[in-house]
Amino acid sequence: MMQNPVILFDGVCNLCNGTVDFILKRDKLKKFRFVPLQSEAGELIKQHFGLPEMPDSVALLHGGNMHMESEAAIKIARMLPFPWNLAGIFRVVPLRWRNCIYRWVVRNRYRWFGKKSTCRIPSPYERKYFPEAHDLEL
């Protein structure tokens, strides 16, 4: 299993790509790795963990565990530096309510933020944070 937390995201979603940019900019320790769900690495991870073909969620693979939906988003935020790690306070909101709001945003993300015609291609600088299928140790 990879030592770094791996964020699986929708590679054509503008909101998701903006979130990846946000995390890359704030992750001073460069601990996160990013895998588009549509990539070969994404397919391998989905298959290994029995995820749906195209899950409607960000997913976080950390410590051998897969976290989905609002729980993944909060765990990611908690690993970012101050003040972003304060988002962990949202864990007081019942999971059912958090996921209801999360799913509402997910259902509307393309309409509100748009969608690319192709999957994100990392810049030369970003490549080291986007593992390929052969880099994964599943």
C-alpha cells in the first residue's frame, strides 16, 4: 500500500480539479497523491476496493482504508495545515446529514462548475504527485 494518502477524484470535473489545485497549493509537506478515477491507476484502485465503476464521490485511500463522501473530504481537510484542518469540526454533524449535503453538491457539480472534455493532465511539476498504475502497491 502506498505510504501517502491517495485522493481519487473525477478528472473531468472542474470542481474536483479546482479542489486538487487547492490541496496541492496548501499541502506544504506534499503528502497527498492524486489519482483521477478515469485513469488506469483509478481503475485499478476501484477494482481492488470493489468501488462502483464511476463512484459519485471523492475517495481517500489512507492507511489501507477507503473513505468516501463527506468523511473523505473531512479527513483530507484535517491533514492540511491551519486553518483548513479546522474543518474537522464538521464531524459533529451526523454523517447522514453531511452525506446528504455532499450528495446534493455532487449531483449538481457539472451544472454549477462545468466539466472538461478530457481528463486532467498533470503539469511536469505535478507528475510526481500523480502516480501511475505501476506505482501503486495494492
